[in-house]
Amino acid sequence: MKIYLLTRTGKINHDEYMSKVIIARNPAEARSLANIKTGDEGKIWEDIEKVLCLEIDLTMPSIVLASFKPG
């Protein structure tokens, strides 16, 4: 299994997911799993024009996801 970070590329409104971290066998499975639970954005997670899917490199220390709300 691998870890994937899925991140939306377009405008994000209220009650929508911005990104997801998914454990799956491959990118296609990660995208499919991401579509199981969605917000108002709907089942867009398999759309390569709206969502980036990056495999997390487990051999290097890194920050997988950081969430910052500007004030």
C-alpha cells in the first residue's frame, strides 16, 4: 500500500473538502476511495483536471498536510 495526497486545484467553497490523504494500492484506487465521502464538491476526485494526486515519499521526512486559516 502507498499513501497519496489528493489536493483540489480550483476554487473551494464552504462545505467542501480541500484535500485528502488516502492509503491505496495505486493513484486510481486512491481517487476512487476519495469519492466515497464527499462534501458539496461532489464526486470530482477522479477528475485529473480538478484534483492533483501525489504519492508521498516515505523515505524522506516531510510534512504531508498543513492547514492554515488566515485571520
